Amino acid sequence: MIGIGVLGYGYWGPNLARCFGECEQTRVVAIADFDQAARDRAARRHPGVTAVATMAELLDDPRVDAVAIATPVHAHFEPALAALRAGRHVLVEKPITTSSGEASRLVDEAARRGLTLMVDHTFAFTPAVQKIAELVGGGEIGALHYYDSTRVNLGIVQSDVSVVWDLAVHDLAILEAITPERPVAIAAQAASHLAQRPETMAFVTLHFASGMVAHINVNWLAPVKVRRTLIGGSKRMIVWDDLEPSEKIKVYDKGVTLTGDRDAAHRLRVGYRSGDMWAPRLATTEALATEIDHFAACIASGRTPLTDGLAGLRVVELLESAHWSMRQGGRPIDLSLERKAS
Amino acid sequence: MIGIGVLGYGYWGPNLARCFGECEQTRVVAIADFDQAARDRAARRHPGVTAVATMAELLDDPRVDAVAIATPVHAHFEPALAALRAGRHVLVEKPITTSSGEASRLVDEAARRGLTLMVDHTFAFTPAVQKIAELVGGGEIGALHYYDSTRVNLGIVQSDVSVVWDLAVHDLAILEAITPERPVAIAAQAASHLAQRPETMAFVTLHFASGMVAHINVNWLAPVKVRRTLIGGSKRMIVWDDLEPSEKIKVYDKGVTLTGDRDAAHRLRVGYRSGDMWAPRLATTEALATEIDHFAACIASGRTPLTDGLAGLRVVELLESAHWSMRQGGRPIDLSLERKAS
Amino acid sequence: MIGIGVLGYGYWGPNLARCFGECEQTRVVAIADFDQAARDRAARRHPGVTAVATMAELLDDPRVDAVAIATPVHAHFEPALAALRAGRHVLVEKPITTSSGEASRLVDEAARRGLTLMVDHTFAFTPAVQKIAELVGGGEIGALHYYDSTRVNLGIVQSDVSVVWDLAVHDLAILEAITPERPVAIAAQAASHLAQRPETMAFVTLHFASGMVAHINVNWLAPVKVRRTLIGGSKRMIVWDDLEPSEKIKVYDKGVTLTGDRDAAHRLRVGYRSGDMWAPRLATTEALATEIDHFAACIASGRTPLTDGLAGLRVVELLESAHWSMRQGGRPIDLSLERKAS
Amino acid sequence: MIGIGVLGYGYWGPNLARCFGECEQTRVVAIADFDQAARDRAARRHPGVTAVATMAELLDDPRVDAVAIATPVHAHFEPALAALRAGRHVLVEKPITTSSGEASRLVDEAARRGLTLMVDHTFAFTPAVQKIAELVGGGEIGALHYYDSTRVNLGIVQSDVSVVWDLAVHDLAILEAITPERPVAIAAQAASHLAQRPETMAFVTLHFASGMVAHINVNWLAPVKVRRTLIGGSKRMIVWDDLEPSEKIKVYDKGVTLTGDRDAAHRLRVGYRSGDMWAPRLATTEALATEIDHFAACIASGRTPLTDGLAGLRVVELLESAHWSMRQGGRPIDLSLERKAS
């Protein structure tokens, strides 16, 4: 039984506490939050769990084997580092840190100490993303041509981070989960439609060496909620609508076939193919429960988590590059040069 | 009664011929097409109309007061110029020409001779776009924040022009129709997912001095047809779904209100407003019929058409800039500099 | 080449004339309509076709081998009978006649003379209904449990026939096409919401000996157009939404499995099964063209049409029984007794 | 502060306990369930609340001023009667009892003792139904023409009550809430598609003296979940889709206008009107919380609840009549005669 300490009992912390409580390999022993009202809520809902104020207090508790950090992003790095230094396994909310430098230090610390460091890219554990990854990995889709996501709604306009750090981060984490390929260039156009606030809408485009393109449209000031991703492949195409209650994923046997023309090699015939559509049944398991089981299993076995610190680091690197592009009006950033330089 | 000659009887020409035939101010006197089979079809459907092969023959016919040109885009400029030189009014398919240089020459020629030159930006005459223009112009939406359009489907992959010239041109023409503001920068990311073909998907972003952003997502290789535009304003927001049979336009009384905080001027309070939705009834008139009535009225009165040659020129300039950006991997193009330079 | 005479050139007649004109086995030789304006339209669109006023004139024309009747329903019987007596094959709009007595006389007359008598149940020839019939016939759905159709919109309120004769007739014809089973009871509830008009909404329920139930909800005064049918079977279920542009038919691998419980035979375990959904590709052929090819092939070969006079008769019998039930406030009519009596 | 005892802690009981706990006028003092596991769950979630096994124990507790009964329907009557006899106010799950005789006895008992008896017709307290009631009551819709509801899904097939008692009961309760008019006739067609189980699908039709018709289509074995009601009126029409996340209610300014024709009084002109659509903003309050506030307010003030025992009785009478009709193959039942007889 892995003893868990949860830091942060605001919006997401209660979900973590509930799921850690339901997992058979873990039990919540302590919950920390600076806010007295949050501690009171935690105590009411989790009788028998110690409610404290700080990570330091969690780390003083010898029953705490691992910590889950659900504080605002600027308050991820220090408690995570402290926990690793105190020999605890760590699960951190996404994005893992506010900078790639910080993320690297966490990755190094965890590696040096042989501890499990995992980032809470929850979408990677949804039945929908796992099905997409399975279809892509199994070759059903063919070569990936594009990933085109729209993630907009009338959302909470944050005062410290842009819509890219709040919403586009999901798509960057999903891309991590469905393809091993890394982007070679990124560009981001953005605008703020509220005075003195970070960007409220953004369009992020990623290019991959294979020719694949990813496009992410995020907006906090949209009249309707849209969570729709089109995924194009050389063999089939996917429409993923995460708001659909039952058929979130539709696989279309549609596409184009190029036929070489013997007499005129320079002219290719384009044939259109429009076949059946198929909506695979998805499991109804809760993503966070799957993720927490995985965290527990990685701690027990020493295996590398699907969404390890490096995945968190790569996502933060892309967020940084996206912001660098945004600051220059959308100039594309060559990521291959960046990597060589580093 | 204005005598009309139609050049090109392929995909769009028959629609022009039909609508000019039904308009009370015009009559079709001759139809020209290089292809004998097309001429035969024209003759069968329009008994009494002369079927010829070339623009030259149309211009030899003294009954022809105006010509409508529905040939492929590379075959717009020469016949249009010939017609203007022969003193005929001209309606040209969109985009007006393949280059801004050609478009300028047509605009100059028409102006010098006092002839009506109009580009067939059909969407500008749809009840939906006219309603949007009315709402925006009447102040119902407030300051425009964004225009975000998705225009994708499994479409005919063309061999000579990219998806930007084929699909994004619609959105550029619609922007012309709903706001007088001109963009100051443009960037376009694109990719081709078919060997030896022009770009099959593209993302075009336009920035305006007011802070408004337009984003256009076009794709010939999408599994589903989407024609959806979100329009955000400081007062209200619009969702325009052109595939909806009856409620194409929905106006949302939703948004965000900033409230100045007396004691802390640097901190603004964000208030969320979520009110009623309203779908105005749209006229059921055919856009092309409205457009042709307008063309006839402009010829008769000497008024400048809503979609005059200059509108056509501006759209072609943006298409050129978009391609210039695409060729440089999406580098933003400063349009204000361009204009100063010219 | 079968020479065709078309009677009635109002709403549907032009479609018949066009499709007979495009069919390779038939040609339209004459069109009849009482109305001079209709004859003028016919002459303009079909140069070379004789335009006359009456069925008698069509029958005087020796080139006419078969007639298609597209007059209002009260004007079906007499011209159809005259045509059969004159040795012509007959295609009649649905419903075939205003009474089963008339329908029987047409069936007898055609049988006696060895002529083809077909009713224009167009839906039976749509790719959607043909796919459903194929799935049902091939056992994919298992035993049919129900057919539940909603067919409502703001439609033309007719002054002589009720919504049952106008809309429910489609579902009765579709049932004819997808199952050979005949109903044993029918009930219909109806109401008129317009003074001095026939019923504007109705609910028709049919019971079959196998336990299958069909339910038909029709309404001329609905705010939205709905054309949706749920079909339940012991193995799979179908949702047919005829307004969907591309995925009209969805097959759900969903249902309930009864498991006998050894120790308590009177208690059955209900197991719920929720599997994949599948939308088969449908042909894009026009139903009326398929139907007219079939009519021509039946004339040529002497085969019995899929929608022969007997199918038309059975549908009219059900319409009569539905009205009989409506007149008695919805009292169920035992159709097995009716049949025995006759 | 009204002390509440909750009987039954299975599916719905926990919701009642939670909402009574959150209401400022009530507090939960005891929860009763025969099942030890249910009592354990209740004790865990509601520390400080007494967990007992029976209604008798609840009634022995002097802190219990009112009871909420969330047992299966066959176990409503006896505990409700006992509670009233013990001088407690009562809230009962829908349907109130299994027979109108039982419901009458509860109504009488509560009246005699001056106690509040309320039935938990939750839908009557949803923002959607309250908005519909407001629109109908305010004359916005005009005379009600029809209420046409589809309430189907792959639902739990119950072993003791039919789909009419499980699902159609909602629509009968909603009708209670939106119109004071009482039906004069009812008919119900039904079928069971599972051996040895109650009816799994049913069509219930109600006629009202004004000409209004209500139609209720319920089915436990449908492949998709539908919760859609069309409401037609002489002035406007409503589409209520309860599965829509944000625009559950749409009001259509559509309809038909009859124009008297002076010269031919027997011929009325039908004019079609198709205007705007409007989706009013709905409150986001939870129906059950609204209902419980109402229950508490009625206890405090002695006012008659919106969904009092008589409303519960009327709904049960209709359920009984529907079943009587079902047993006779759908024969319409004249409710006006029934009432006179009683």
C-alpha cells in the first residue's frame, strides 16, 4: 500500500484525493493546502486523513511514500523538487513546470534518485486517446498526415498564463501519447481580447519531418464549447468529438488513392474513396483512475511512466517555443536547430 | 434589357446562364465554350441562344452588352481585358485573376472606360453573410474580435492551384463583405499530403490594426464536411454553420465584461455573461440571383458594385501574400509595409 | 425502347419525365396535363415531346407503351383503369388509389391482361431502405422488434387528405419493403389543429403476429423537420436519419441478452451489450432512376415489380383501417378478422 | 430547522440526503435502509447522522419532522401512511403509489392532519420545465395544440413495473406542471420485447377537451438516448431537447395562420409563417435543490406544494388508465366517464 500526500485541495486536488482513495494500491494519508477552508473541506470528506498546510509537513510524515501536486503551475517546481530530495515519488499537474529549465532539474533529480516522476497528462489516459493511439500504432490509419484540434469555449480567463498554457497543453500532451515523432518547427499566432490579460486565443502549428502537421485552435472567448479533432492518415481518417456522449471516435474509411499513370509518369491520377464509417466502443473507465493505477504500478515495478518527466519536459519546451513565436508575431521557430544548439 | 454573353459552360457557367435567364433585366444572347460537348449542352438547355467557341465571337455579337466569365482562373484575365476593351461590362469568377498585377490592369481598364467590372464573390450575396454584415454594421456585435472559419471536406484536389486559392478565397471575400477594415499582417502555414500536388491543407491568419484576428482553416482531405465560422465581438458572438438547413446563424448574448476596480486600477474584474441565443430568420433567396440583379442594377445606374474589381484585387493581393508566407514556412508578412512600398 | 406517356405535370410529373428521359430503356413521347401552363412548361423542357390534355389522348398515341400517372390521388383510378384497358403498362403515384376497392380492380385488370402495374413507392428504391432491407433480410438485425418512425415538419396542409395519407403512407410502403410480415392490428390516434382541415397530426401503431410493433408519428405542424426511424432487433439496432447528409444509417451492436438461470428457470438474467457502431456506405444513386429502370425491366421481362399493384393495395387497406380507427377515437382494428371476412 | 429522515439509500436516496443537507432550512438527522451495506455508505458520507433500518425507527426519533421516501414504488404506501399517522410531513418518490386507491388514502390522511404531502416529480422543478410553464402560462405559445415526447434509450429493464411506470410517468408529471387542463381520454399501445418481462416500449396518447393531444413514446430498448419534446401552439412552437448541454429549449416563431376568405366562408386560406428562433437562457440551479427548498417552504408556511399529493394521485390514475388500455390492445379509455362514475 503506497501512502499518498496530496498538495493543493482546490479544483483538481479533490479528484486526485478521491481517485487515490479508490485505488487498491494506494491510500491517502495526508492532504496539504495553505487555505484553512480547503483543509476543512478535505477533513470533512476524508475523515482519518491528516490535513496540513505545507509540503514540508507532508514530507515530515513517514507514511507518505509519494506526493501528488495540484497547485497552480508556478507552485509546482519547488515542492516537487523538495519531495524528490526527500526521497518521495512525485505526480505533478500539467504543465509540469513554468520552464524547461525547471522541468530538466526535476527529471535529473528523479533519475539520480531512481524515483518515479510523472506528469498528470490526464487526456493520455482517456479511453478515446488510448483508442486513437492503438489505431495509429496498429497501422489502421496509415501514415499520419495531420492532427487538427479545436478546443474553444467561454472559459475562465486566467490572469497569469495564456490560453496556450491552459488549453493547448492538452493537445501537446495528446500528440506525445499518439505519435513518437517530434516536431521540427512550431509557430503560434495569438491575440488577447481582454485588456491587461494574457492571450485569449491562439493558433499553434507544428511541423514534423514526415510531413505531418498539427494545428491547435484554442480560445477562451468562444460562444460555444467545441472539443473536436480531425486526424488524417494515408489510409483512414478519424473524427474525435470529445463532447459526444457515446460515439466520441469515428473512423472513416475515406481518402484519396494516387495511381501512377504508366504513360505519363509526371501525372498522377487521384482516386477518391468513400467507404464505411465505424465508431469503436470505448471503455467507460475514468481516465484519472487509470492514470493513478499506472502511477502506482510504476512505483511498484520501477517502470518508466507513459507520461514521465521527460514527456512533461518536452511539452513545456513546446509551450516555450510557442510563446517565443507568439512574441515575434508568429514567426516559425526551427526546433531542430534549437535541439542541436542545446 | 441587358444582353449577356457567357464564357465557359463547365461547372459554374450553367448556373450563371440560368440566373441571367431568370433575371428580368438581362437576357442571355450567346454562350461560348471551346468544348463542342459543352456547346451542345448549352444549345439544348437554352434554345434560341447562340453557341460559339470564343470570347472573340461573343464580342463580335452586337447584342452582347456584358459578359460573364466562368473559365478556370488562369483564363480570366485575357478575355476580361478583351471584353473591357470592346466596351463590354464584365462579371468574372473568383478569384478575379491569378495575380494582383493582372487584377490592377482590369480595374484600370474598367475605370478608364466607365464600365462595370464585378467579381463573382457569391458568398457576399448569401442571406447569411448579408445578415452578418447587417449585425456587424449595426453595432449588434460590438467591436469585432475575431473571425474563425473552418472550411474542410473531402474535396476535389486540384492540380494547378492550392487549397488557399480554392477555399480560403471564400473567407477573404466574406471578410471584405463584413468589415471595411484591412489586415496589416498575414501568415499562412500549409502542407501537401499528396505527392506532386499543391498544398491540400492550410491555416491562414490575418491581423488587423484594431486587434481583430481572422483565422481560416482549409483542407481538401478531411473526413467530414465542415463550414463553420465563429465570430467574436465585444458585445455578442455569432456561430455561422452554413450546413445547417434552417438555423445557419446563431447570435449569442454571451461574453465577458471588464469592470474597473476603483482601489486597484491595475486589476480588472472579469464578469461572465451568458444570456439568450437567437437565430434570425434568413431570406431564402438564391445568392447568385441577388448578385446578378445587383450586376444589372450597377450597369444601369453606373453605381459601383459591392464586389467591384478593387475588392477582387484586394483578395488576390491577400492570396499572393498568403502564398509568399507559405513559401517561407509561415513567416508573417507585414502588409502595411507592402502597401507603403507600392 | 419503351414509349412513355406522363399524365400530370405538376409537382412530381417533371421528375418522372426527367428520369424516364434519362433511362436508356425508355423515352418520353407524350405528356398530358389539363392545365395549359403546365403543358407549356412541359413543351419547353422536353422539345419533341407531344403535349396533350388528357389520358385519352395519350392512349390514342400508338407510340405510348406505358403510362406514368402523377395526378392527385383522387384522379389515379380512372386514368389507370383506362390505360390498362387500352393495353398499356401503368406506373401510379402513391397511394395507388383512394380506396382498396379501386386498387383491387386495377390489380385484377392488370393481372387479367398480363400488364405491368406498379406503384411509385419511391422510398423502397432509396439506397437507405435497400440497405435496411438487405441487413434485415440477411439476418444482421435478428428478429425485428420494432420500427419507430418520426416524420414531421412544417408541411403543406392539404385540404382533401389527412397527414396519414400524405406522410404515413411512406412508412407503410417502407415496411412493405423491409419485411414480408403483415400486421394483424392497427390503431391510429389523430387530431386536426386547423379548423375545417383534415387531421394534421397522427400516431399510427401496427402490431404483427411475431410481436413486432411499428409506430408512425406524422405531423404537418412541427417546428423542425425530423425524418428519423429507430429499428430494433434481437441482435442489432438501426438508427436511420434521412436528413443526415452522409451517414444516414447507423447500425448499433447494442442490445440485451437473456441468460437462462439454471436454478431458477422463472428468473432470467438480463445482460446489456454495448458494442461498436457502424455506418455502411450507401450508394448515391437517385431512387427514382433506380425505380424507373426496375419498371422498364419488369415490362421487358414480365417479372412482378417489387412495388406491384398488390403492394399498393395492401398499403391502401392499411390507410383505410387507420382512418377507421381514427374515426373511432383510436380503437384498434383487428386486421386478421378483416382478412378472414373478405 | 426542519429535521429530515430519509428512507431508502439506494439509487436516489443519496441525492435526497445530499440536497437536504445543503438546504438551509433542513438538516438530515437519520437515514434508514434495510440493507446494512447501504447504511454503512450512509454513515460514511453523513457523519453524525443516525443510520437505522426501518421507517418505524425514523418515526421514533423526535428530531424527525419530515420524511423523504426513496424506496421502490411498491414500498411507498405503507411507510408514507405510517409517517403521516405519526404526524410527519412526507415527500415521496414518483410515482406516489402503485394504485390510485392508495394515493387517495395518503391525500386524505395528509389533509385530515394538515400535513404537507408532496410527490417528487423532479422534472417539474427543472429550469427547462419551469421556463416552458412560464411561456405557456404567459400566453407566448398561444393555445396548446400538442405535446409530443420521445423518451427512449437502452435502459435498465425492470422486472416489476413497465416502461410506462418508469419513463412515461415523467411526461405525465410534466404535463401536470405546464397546463391545468385534464385529459378526457387516454390510449396506450405497448409491447414487451423480452420474455417474461413487463412492457419494454409503449406509446401513450392523451386527448384533452380543448383539442390538445399529448403523445408519449417510451422505450427501454433503443440504440440511442433521446429526450426530445415538441410542443405546438397556435402562436409559437417549442423544441425541448434535454440532452443539449446549453440550449435545451428553442422557441420557434413558426406556424400557420388561417385567413378568413370573405367571399367563400367555407374556404380558409392557410398562410405559413417562418420567423426567428430563440433559445432563452435557463437557470443552472439543480432541480432537486429547488424542489427541496419548495418542500421546506410549504412545511413552514402551510402552502400547498406545486406537486402535492393530488398531483401524484392524478398521475397514478393516468398510469392505471394507460395500463387498462394496454391490456385491451390499446382501446381508448374515456376519462370523463371514469370521473363521473367515481
